[in-house]
Amino acid sequence: MENTNYCQSCAMPLSKEEDLGTNQDGSKNAEYCAYCYKDGAFTAECTMDEMIAFCAPHMAAANPGMSEDQAKAQMKGFFPSLKRWKKA
């Protein structure tokens, strides 16, 4: 399986083993984080815009000087390239 640097749902950096989600068989999933993917399924059914709204406060808090609006704008540009949100 391709190893990614960011969760392909929320763009969280996947830098530690405990950050990784799990497949149905309990093995680690290298594409999605533990918050988005558990036991082989997404933990929440949501739209890309809902995911951005949820993630923006976390991204702003993790990046001093970044506003939630700036985080949302950055995510709106990046999220369409993530596997979960790519148009077929």
C-alpha cells in the first residue's frame, strides 16, 4: 500500500504509528488517520465542506498566526487532491 504523508480524508500529518487508522482486520491503514478511519470504515459520513469546517479550528490552533478563515481557504485548495474527496 502506498505510504502517504497526510490523511487522505482530513490532511492530518501521519508522522507516528498511532496516528494511523485501522482496517477491518485491525491492521494499520497508511492512508487515513485514526480519527477518520477505524475498523475499515470512515468514522463520520460528511461532505468535504463539513470536514473543512471541522478541521479548520484545529489547523488554526496548530499554526500560530493562522486564522480559521485562512485555514479554510488553504484546505479548500488542498482537500480536492485527497483520495477521499477526489472527483471520480
